[in-house]
Amino acid sequence: MLATFKAIRIDKAEKGTTVVLTQFDEAELMEGDVTVRVEWSTLNYKDGLAVTGKAPVVRRFPMIAGIDFAGSVEASSHLAWKAGDKVICNGWGMGETHLGAYAEKARVKGDWLVRLPDGISARDAMAIGTAGYTAMLSVLALEKHGLTPDKGPIVVTGAAGGVGSVAIAVLSKLGWHVIASTGRVSESGYLKDLGASEVIDRNELSGPAKPLAKERWAGGIDSVGSTTLANLLSMTKYGGAVAACGLAAGMDLPSSVAPFILRGVSLLGIESVMCPISLRKAAWARLASDLDRGKLAEITHEIGLDGVIAAGAKILAGEVRGRIVVKIL
């Protein structure tokens, strides 16, 4: 039992925030009915924003950064969980309003937890992380809309990033013709190894969007936003849909209603932080069956807690390919 434990702590400073790997007192943990020994975490774009202070992601101080963890239940007063259970936690405000995952211990609400699926290790779960779980939520939304591989190609933006990499691997296994859009065309080999059939330069989607452009794809998964998303919509085929799950290029959407009212295109919003537990379970079950574990291993590399802060700056600079797992214990 740890009275103190290692954690990445963020504090408010006179100008911005301070971030340091230090000892954290268990007495400072927030309320929750399950205490977890955290074994693995991961690095997402939002984690990069938090540890660098580049955006006001953190809304409580002190804060332990990290929005994802996988580990073992240490103690529980929640009826669904007992000591030794293997669990995953994504989102719910961790690393923002609730003390997060970059620590050897976490205390959360049992209702936030998903049981680690059979066949997925704790490390694999964090190689997937919120990025991969969001990618699967996007796939589920497109399927619910009625899109199938016979309807035409599907485009994935930010293709070399975490969401994009997992989305390509999953979609290709499901039989889709995947078009990968990236600002790093030098990664074409990597993207084709994941299953992309074509790779296009993101510049094709970076200019001002026409109300309607030539129809190119049945659907898309977009983690970029802004002009990129506007172009995606203008190029989507009649009755198609785009799942929007990120804003790496900005929150604006310089588009028009033309794709929606002249082609019947749908814009599907993907929200992962407060997503209902039933949909989380469905997404993780599909990840267990539809994500090639070999491809997951190829897109993943490992760091320790002491490497998180530096890696956070790299992910914001677009210098991270695929997924990073963080070994905690």
C-alpha cells in the first residue's frame, strides 16, 4: 500500500502552470469508490496540451495529468468491482477536473470503469487508448449511419496520428478502401502497411472549401477540423457521412449547408469523454475483435513516466507517429 506514489503533478503558477514528476500523497486523492494500481497509460493530444500548458485543459489544481489508464483494482466499495479486477478508464474528466492517470495510483468512480476485454493486455489497451477508442466510436457511428465498404472509399485525416493510425488498421480489416490524408507524405509506407490503399497530401484538403466539390468518398473520419473538415464534407458522396472527432487545426468550420441539403451528407459528432458506458463497452468489444494486434504493436512505442513531458511537446508539434504507451508500474 503506497502512502505516497510517483505522479506527474501540475500546479498553477503566476504565469501559466508548472509540471513536474514528483511524489504525490495518497491523502490528496479525490473521492471515488474504486482505487486502482495504475500499470499503463498513454499519450494523447489532449495530454500534450495539459503537460505543456499550451491550452487551458486543466481546470483544477493540483492536477495529476493523464486521461487514460489500465491497471488492477486495489480496493473497491463498488458492487461491480473487487480487488484484482483488470480495468480500463478513459476520459470522464481525468487529467482535467479529476486527478488523472500519470501516477502509480488513481481513485475514480466505479461507474467509469470498463473491464479489460479478454485477449487484450493492459499494455495493449493503452496502445489503443482514447485515440483508438475514439477511432472505434467513429467507425460505429459510420456503421450506424448505414455506410458499408461497397458504398465507396473512406478517407481518414491526420492519418499518421493516434486516431488515424488505429482507424486505418480497423477500417482496412473490415474491408474498406482507405484513403489516408497526412501532412507527412514521407510516412506513406507506414500508412500502407497499416492498410491504407491510397495516401494523399493534406494540402489537397487545406484550401478554401467549395460549397460542393467533386464526390470522392462515401465517408470519412476526421481528427483535424477547420478547413480540412469543410473540404471533406464538400467531397463526400450523396448520402455519405463524416465522423468528426478532433480539432488539431482549429474549432472553426468554414463550410456551407450545401453538402447537407443538396447531397444529404451527415456530420456525425464523436464525443469520447462522457460517452455512455454501454457504448464504451461496445467499442472495446469491437476493438478486441477488429484490431489486428500485430499492427497495433507496429504503431506503438514505449516510454516511462519520466518521458511524458518531453513527449507531450512532440505530439503537439506533429512529431509523434502512431501511439505511445507509458509504463507506470
